[in-house]
Amino acid sequence: MDAFHPDLPGHDHGSGSAGESTTPLRARLHHIRADALDGDTAQTGGMRRFAAISGGSVGSERIWMGQTHVAPGTASSNHHHGESETAIHVVKGHPEFVFLDNSGGTPEEVRIRTSPGDYIFVPPYVPHREENPDPEDEAVVVIARSTQEAIVVNLPELYVLRTDAP
């Protein structure tokens, strides 16, 4: 970490290993460089997730943030994110988000087509998948979750969330 402030409690003005700080994780800002994202996080087939902010990386207690890459012409597996609320910001490409809607009494597949700059909100437990119909360019999105780690429950198929579900 490259943070320095002489007034932080416990700051030892340079003693310790190079690049390390003795300041507790929750008493300083954290800079996670784009080339330092961690691919060792929960995954779903057809996409690749990279963690930036997590309980393990920065000591966060109520948020996880990272990015997802969906290869050209690829669809992820069906999945949900358990108790976590998920906010998605489209950075690159035109990914599509697919879920089943039963508001009309009959389950109907809904496909949300997005563009860079768009946002998507995924409520807890809602089964969905991401698709990238572009045959040449990957889609990239930034994700924020209301839990400190990425919760991913992979599913064999989409289904309608029961109204009495958690």
C-alpha cells in the first residue's frame, strides 16, 4: 500500500517492510490498482469475476466490489447471489441480463439489454444470468454487493422467485 499520513494512530513513520503499513485495515484508505484485482473469488461458468474490495482485501464489513468480464458470444451459467443485493454498472460492451418474471401469472423470460453507463439492480436470491451477444468484444461490468464477500449460488436453470422466498 502506498498510503501515508503522519497523524494516523499507530503510524510508525516508515519502520516495517516496504509497501506494508502497520496501521489497522479499518483506519486507512486503500488503493487497489486495476492490475491487482483478485481472480480468486466465487465464479460462475461463462464469466470471470475479479474482486477489488472485500473483507479479505481491505477489511470491509458490509460491501464487496469488483468487476466481471463476459467473453464474446458467451452466456454465464444461471445463478443468484443469496442474501446479497447487487448493483451493476456497465463499463464496456452491451451485456444482457436475463431473468424470469411471473408478474403476469405465467413465467416469461425477460432480457434487459444494456449499454456502457447503464446500471442494473439485482435483488437478493433472484436467479439470473449475464450474456454477451457481441461476437468480437468482451463485456465488462463493475459490481458492488451488500455483503463483504461475493456470494454465488450456481443453478441448473432459471426459475421464478417464490413470493414467500427470503
